[in-house]
Amino acid sequence: MPASKSKFRLPPLSEDQLNPAQRALLDSMRAGPRGKGVSLSGPFGCYMHAPEIGEAIQQLAAFCRFKTRLPKRLSEFAILAIGRIWKAQFEFHVHAREAEEAGVKPQTIRDLKAGRVPAKAPKDERALYDFISELHRYRRVSNRTYARVQKLLGDGGIVELLAIMGSYTLTCMVLNAFQVPLPEGATPPFKEPVVG
């Protein structure tokens, strides 16, 4: 059954229902780089159902999104590429806007959305695309692709890219497994896969 026609699999929470551990998690997220605008929609509402692991996940995600050495454009490009691989509707919807604001070209975003290689993307984005695609497809990265990304980001930058990939893969898994709905009125970026 397509997730887009299914119900959110977790009971939605409102702020007045939060227990102390859940309230502490929400306060922690709002005190961080995401700011006061954090709501209980998207993956954050899911994390409330397991606040201890939710805190660890959100700390990693906040670091990966806001504190790595990758320029924001490359970070958002990587996040979008992961969102596309996982066909995570919510993830791609939210980060397409973030990526464009960070400087990812609209054509590149359209290519990713359509599942096409972003052939006209800048060389640095193409290097990341190849790295991400190879690692997801083959569970390995070719020497040539690794060398391109190492030249671009350095060893520490590759570690941080892998952290971004892992963190956002986890986010996409959460969004897809719990069938997190898009914001009201949003159009799904992809055709929803049919499972079972």
C-alpha cells in the first residue's frame, strides 16, 4: 500500500501531552541551531516516542547539518541525494528549498528529484553525487571517486560527509517507516513506491 495513502503510524503528540523526558528533548532541539521553530512534525515528532535515543539522533543531525566543514551548498546537496535514494517525501520536500537557498541550481534539484544524474551540476557536486551513489549501490567507493572527494574535502571532510550520509539515511528511514506525512498542501516530490 503506498505510504502517501496511509496513515501516520505513530500517535501524533501535542506539546501539552509531553512527559518530562519528551519536553526536555523538545527544549534541547529548540535551544540548538534549529531554533524556536522546531515543531512536532517530521522526524522530530517520531523521536518524541523514544526521547533518549531521540536526543542522540537530533544532536548528531544538528552537528551534521550546521557544524561540519562542508559548505552549506554541498551539505544540502548531499542531504538531497540521500533523500532521493530513499524516496523520502518529507526529507526531499523540506531540503529542496534549503538546497536552492544554499546555491544548488534548480536544474540539479530537478535532476535529483527525477532520479537523473545531475550532469550539469558543478564538479564538486558531481563528485559527491558519485561518492554517495557508489557507496549506496555497491557498498564501496571506487579509487577514482574517492580521490576526487578526498581532494575536495580532505580526510576529515570525508568523515563528516559520511556522518551526514548516515544521519540523513537514518532520518529517511524514520520518515518512511512511520509514513510521516508531508506538510498540509505539499505535493509529494516522487511517485510513492508500492510495498507488498
